[in-house]
Amino acid sequence: MSSRYTDLVRLLLRHARSDLLAGAQVDGLTEGDDLPEGSDARAQAFANDLEKMGPTYIKMGQLLSTRFDLLPPSYTDALTRLQDTVEPFPFDEVREIVEGELGTRIKDAFAFFDEEPLAAASLGQVHRATTRSGRDVVVKVQRPDVRATIRGDMDVLDKVTGLVDKHTSVGSSYGLNQLLHQFRRSLVDELDYRREARNLLRFIELTGEHDRLVVPEPLLQLTTTRVLTMEHIEGRKVTDLGPLALIDLDARPLVEQLFHCYLQMILDDGVLHADPHPGNLLVTEDGRLALLDLGMIATVPQRVQTHVTKLLLAINDGDGEEAAAVLGDMGHALDDYDAAGFRDDVAHLVSEAMASGPDLEAGRLLVELSRLSGTHGLRPPAEMAMIGKALLNLDQTTSHLDPDFSPADAIRDNVSDIFASSLKTSPGGLLAAAIEAKEFTAHLPKRANRILDSLARGEMRLHVDAIDEQRLHLVLQRIANRLTLGLIIAATIIGAAMMMRVETEVTFLGFPAIAMLFFVVAVLAAVALGVHIVLTDRKVARYHPSSQDDQ
């Protein structure tokens, strides 16, 4: 565990004051002098360091590649190219995991099981196999030690980000510990292969209306938390298709269905394939498009769906002012949020994008809007950056398959229809609305009578929680008490000073004793009041730090 702390601290010291956090003040950290010169070189060095630190940091880098509001462009680009390929683990361990998870020997569950993996990644590796019924499948097997490694890394990251949030300006601005908790949830989901099997079934349902799209079917009887068995689909990666192969391919129906399906899933169904890059798409032998690697699936809340739909419509209309207003409503404004500057920059960006005409790339524009939000102190929801990344990957896929395809026209043709279909209310929603209307109608006369009676008797009260009245009264009472006590102490000192000139028989140090007594009492009371004020103010500052910042 201590070595993981050392590795993480070394990573922070090496990159904290590079352009990774340009403009941020990282208190107490020194610059990594051994970093190469240039933004791109430093970004690639950061990606390489994450790759060396293992699966947790590789996955974290992939997630950070979507946070365009947090990182400079050179870093998001470098993290997008982060390689998740490692050396495969021995087949003896594969056999032990598969047999332990399935509760039977490999040769009893499969007629054939290839000992050489098709691919190996940081979380697991994939093998070809054939079931006893003769079905051609692939089996994904999780690495034997990956759960313990990730659990230890998460504990280290949780403690370090907690300290960074508490003691540095970067932590308070970025909320690193909260980002880590979101990352932990997504990584735990990806480690459960049963969830990926459910994702496959969900996408089979979502793509059911598109005959040119196919999703591999999972075999649930041969799937556990650490073993996933699914249908093998033969095909070639989109990125491997050359110009000659594309000539024989009827690509236009593929890209049209792919674009419509993803827009519908994001804006209507609230489901987002977090990593639809061209390497996860296969062109099958019968001319269909297969969607692979559905371990990372995000849920898009209804509020974000509505805002992204309005944003896309505003972009297509070239309305930069409306686009800025939508982004302001959906984002979280930080203390340094510059609304006017943000509105002007968004309007300029949208107008520049619209000048490109059919070549408008909505994904790239959403990415730039996310980055612009972060620059102006507006934190957009994480789902928006992921949607932008997904559409950006779709733009790359469609431009490779069909260079003449216009994503801007596809969005213009599809978004309005998808938004109209999303307005349809389900039977359950209609029933819930009917129940609400029934309760409202039943209680309305009684409540209206009570309001009118209160108005007639002059007993109508309106309570507004604008300020904390109880705390305000307490503060005013303390101020009054301190002023009163201060006046008494001042009057006592003045009275004692006047009594110093009165001759008496009893003296102390040559001065009247009664005057010295009042003077000492006043001085002690003043000291006590000063100590009480200091201690009380420190206690209030400890429990109400925001009140001190406002002063």
C-alpha cells in the first residue's frame, strides 16, 4: 500500500505544476523539472505515467479524456489515445477462474476453448470458444488480481483527494473527491460482467428497429460477475476498412441508422454508450454494423436530455444567445463564473460553427462548449461532456464510412422528431397525472376556503426564508451585549481616573485604594472580554467557514 502512495505522490509532484492544471494554484507542490518541453509532450508523458500505474489509472485516464471542462485540449487528446493493452495472463489462471465461476470444467461447458486470447486489456482478456450446442462465442475473463488492485488504489486515491480538497485551491475548485466517487461507481459497474450482459440485452432491444445494426447476444447461463460469454460476430473494424472495401459497402444506410439510433438512445431513452469509438464498431460480412464493448454505459437524466435537445436545436438555428442560456441552466456556476463573457464567447463559437454549413460537427462543438464552460467558471454536468465525446466519435465513424454524410443535417432531421416522440406520455405517466389531478380537485375547495377565511380575519401570513432570522437575532444580541459591556468598562476606567485625584486615607502605591480597585476590575473585565471575543469568533469560523469568506 505504501508503494501506491509513493507512486501517486510522485505523479502529483511530477505533473501538478505543468500545464495540466494551468492557472490553478497547487499549494505546496513542486514542479516536475524532468518533464519534456511543450504542451503535447507533457500531456503524452502524463498519459504514459497513468498507463504504467495500472488498470485503475488507465480507466481514470479514459474517464478524464471526457472532462473537457477540466483539462486542456492536449491532455484530453493524449488520454483519448491511452492504450489499454497489456500482457495476457496464463491460461492456467484462465481455466481456474472460468471453472470456479461456472462451477464446472471448461471441457464440460465448451466443446472448444482457445488457449490463446484474442485480446488482453487491463481488466480482462477475451478467448474464442464454441459451446456444446455448436454456437461460436467469445468469453471475457476478468484478471485474477484486478479487484484487489483497484480496491487498494481507490483507498489511496480517496485519502489523497480528500486531503487535496481540504488543503489546496485546486481541490476546492474541482471537487476531486466527488469526481473520484463518480469514477468508483462506474468502475465497479464495469467489473461486474453481469451488468455488461444486461447492457447487451438492453442494446439489443434499443436497436431492434434498425435492421442494419447488430449487438452480440450474451449467454446468461455461462455468465457470472467475472466471466462473460457472448455471441461471436465476425467482421472487420471500421478503422481497418480501406478505400477499396468502402467502395463495395453500402455505407449510407449504416451511418443513417447509427446516427438516428444513438440520438434516440441519448435524447429519448436516456442511455449512453460511453465509448463508441470506431474501434468498437465492426462491419459484418453481410453488411451490418456491430456494436461492441458495452461495459461502460451511462444514464442520461431526463433534465440533461431536455437541455441537450434544446441546445442542439439552438445550435442548428444558429442562436448563440439561447445556447448560452441553456448551458447556464444545466451547469453549476462557480464563484468566478463570468456570465456576460461566457454568453459572448458562446455566441461567437456557434456563429463560427454555423459558417461551416454541412460540415458542422455537433460532437466537436459540444466538446468546445464544455471546454468553454470550464474556462468561464461554469461546471457542466458530466453527462454533457460524455455526450459530446460520443457524438465526436460518431462523427469520426460516419466520416470514415461515408465522407459525404452530413452529421449536421442528420441532427436537424432527427432531433425534432425525437423530441416530439419524447413528449408522448406512457400509460403509467397518464395514470399518475390523473391521480394528481384527482387529489388536486378533491382538496382545492377546502384549501381555497381556508385561504379566504384567513384573509377575511386578517390572519394571512407569508413566510419567506430569505435569511436565517434566528441566527441574525443571536448575532445582534451578541453585538449589543459586547457594546454594553464595553461602555461599562470604559465608564469604570474614566471614573477610576477621576477618583485618582480625590484624597483618601487608604492608598495603594500612592493612589486612592478605591480608585485602584475600580481600575483593576475594569482592566480584568476588558481582558476577559477580549479573550471571549477571540475564542468565540474562532469557534464560529470553524463551524461556519462560508460566513468568514463573505466578510
